Amino acid sequence: MKVLKDILYKVAIESVKGSTDVAIQKIEFDSRKVEANDVFVAIRGSLSDGHDYIEKAIQLGAKAIICDTLPANAVENVTYIQVKDTNSALAFMAANYFEDPSSKLKLVGVTGTNGKTTIASLLFQLFQKAGFKVGLLSTVKIVVDETEYPATHTTPDSLTINHYLNEMVEAGVTHCFMEVSSHGIHQKRTEALHFVGGIFTNLSHDHLDYHPTFAEYRDVKKSFFDSLPKSAFVLTNIDDKNGAVMLQNTAAKKLTYALKSYADYRAQILESQLSGLLLKVNDNEVWVKLIGTFNAYNVLAIYGTAVELGIDSLEALRLLSDLESVSGRFQYIVSDGGITAVVDYAHTPDALDNVLKTINDIRTKNEQLITVVGCGGNRDKTKRPIMAKIASDLSDKAVLTSDNPRNEDPEVILDEMEQGVEPHNYKKMLRITDRKQAIKTACQLAEAKDIILIAGKGHETYQEINGVRHHFDDMETIKEILKQLNK
């Protein structure tokens, strides 16, 4: 049990009704999970407002209520705390409840449109190989030293973050690498955390279903770096036009990485193959098992972070050469019939463009490049025609299909994608709504030495249709189909 007044430290309180000297069992923001002696935090979400469930929370036993608007009728023996922002309050309360776990380890946040998962996951891998106990909070999974948990959001809610950070501290973890999404920053989920470093990857078209403008999306990312203390470092991709913006108002140590510009950490691509990259990193050559220019940037971010966290520069390069690619990020197989199949999470225009250009740079052009791509439902609609245009422009054949249609009609999504296909590309475009059938068609069209890219879902092992998640794994599906076809 905790005392309410102790977990309110640093919370911006506007008024108090009742006593703060009450024992609290736990914090909840989902009224359905409230039990006796809990404190309920009323969060205003995009789909529902926690203030509507205050009465239900009290009926279930809530001893205290945190809200930004006090209810008209107060219940006796219940404490009401009016705060300026309940998201912010939840962040500080969660940190206080778990006794500020982020201050007890070295927490590094990775933000940007593309590359977050790869960088966070490979930093986790590198520091494990260096002999540290490490934690990971990513889109793919949450890891506490050797124990894995499933991930549900890129940046979990404040309670979940602090719960796992506390587990990490108890397990003796010294370093944690965390993906930081624009949603997470905007909803104050990272506000009460102590970061020793922040990495900026790049910024391109994404999440404009959530952020009204690109400028707001950029500024939300920037606010993460603005909040870092003087003792932390910022490592930014200075080749990205928004890289310098992230450094404008931060008090942290400013560091840069680049392939094209002068930077603290810089690299030159000496060789690029499907098996990996030969890079010259700050005057030293290193071979890595990662593919493409976009991964050269990721390697630099990983290398720079490792050095800033105290790993010897040559040792960091040795460890880099031993890293394995992340699930669903440019994962490829070569079938018995000589067809190369690539599965990648590319679900933004920039990411798809990067992956296709990487394949086109490596291939001989004596083979076909067949791309299977879809766009998610209930997400940013403006990128749909752009994704289809990129796929049809940069592939020999483009198969438009479903991604996670969620609650939208997949045919409508494909209609909107198809609008981006240029008339001269119509003849090389196919439209197949069923994703498995689309992958099968791509396999049937492919011959020896051809390359099939399946983009958009990467590591995901489900397809969400009308609110129901059905098992679906792109890599598993294409392996099965190629085997059936004996290709």
C-alpha cells in the first residue's frame, strides 16, 4: 500500500477535496480494472472520456479520484484531486508509485518516423553482447533481461512503462532502450521519465490521422528533446532536414550522425549487397549484416549511442559486425527455386521508397521486382495514393492488397490507393483484396532470381479485420506458398 500524498509528488494540483493521507492499493485509469482502495485517474481519450466512468470506479471501490473537472456530486469518504492535466498526473504518479525506476538505470529514447524499432532492438542486442543486463521497450516486444513480454503499443502507457522499468531495476538491468512515439510524447506518457540520451532518426509523412499538421507532428517530436536535461545527450540524423530542428532548444549535449554531411559520427558505404553492408565508420571499416542506406544510418545511430554510453569505439564496431537483423525489418529468404522474398514493415511512403530503392540498387535488373503492399484502415488516408505510386513506380509489378483494414472497407482503401497509380503503370498493377491470395499471385508470377517484396506488416503475426485479429504472418505465408508451388 502507498500513501496518496506520496504518489502525488510533482503533480500539478489545482484543488483537493478530502484527505490525501489515505492508503492506496494501486493506480488505475481503466475503470473496469478498479478494485477496493485504488486511485482512479480519469483520462480523456480519443474514443472515451474517463470522467464519464468516475461513478463506476467509486462503485468498484476507488478511494481517490484524479480528474481535471470535478464531478457535480462528490461521494463521502472519497478524495478528489483536480489537476491541470490527467495524462501528466498519471505519468508522475506512476513514476512515484514505482519509486522512480527510470532514474536507477540508463534509459535511452529513440524517436522519428522510421528506424525506431531497429535501433532500439539492435542497441539491446549490442549491449547484451557486451555483457550488460539490458531492457527493451519496443513495438515488437518488451524484454526484461532474458524475459520477453508481448508489446501492444509503440510507447506503452505510463503505468506499463514504469511497471516494466521497475522489473528491470529489480532484475539488475543497467541499460534500457525505448521507442518513443509521437502519440506517447503528445499524451505525456514519457513526461516523468529520466532519459540519459535521445536519438532522432528521421521525419517523414506519417500519423497525420492523429496530428492535424506535419508541423505539429515535427514539434511533438522536438518537445521530447526540449525536455532532456543538461546531463543527457541528443544524437540526431543531421542529413534529415529536421535533424537540426531537434537540437534547437535542448539543454542536452548535441551530437550528430550522417552519411552526406560533416558529423560527429559519419559513414561511407563501400559495398552494398543482399548479405550486408561494408561501411567506413569514422575511418574504420566494418561489415554489418544489415541491408541498405537506411540501415547505414541506423548503424551510425547505434554506434554513436554505444560510444556515448561508454563502450570503446573499436569494441563497438566489433559488436556491430555481429548483430542480427530485427524481425520483420528487411528479413529475406531465398527459395529452393532461387526466388528471393523480402518481408519488411515499411508502412510509410518514405520507408517503402527506401526499401524499394535499396533493392533496386542491389539487383542486376535482369530479374523482376514484384511488390505486394497495402495500407491500414482507420489510419492516415493521405498516404494511401502515395504508397501505391511508389510501389508501381519502383517495381516491375505491384500487387495492391489489404494490410490491417480494421473497421474500414478494404475495397475503399484499395480505391484510394489506386488513385496514386500513374496511367502508364496500370499495366503492371494488380489489385487483390485477400492478402494471402495477393502473396500467392506474386509467387506465381515470380521466376528464378526474381525478388518479391511484401511490405507493410513486417513482424506482425495478425491481420485485423472488423475489430478481430486473425493469425497472419507474411514470412510464414510466403514460405508456405513457395514450398507448395515448388519455386
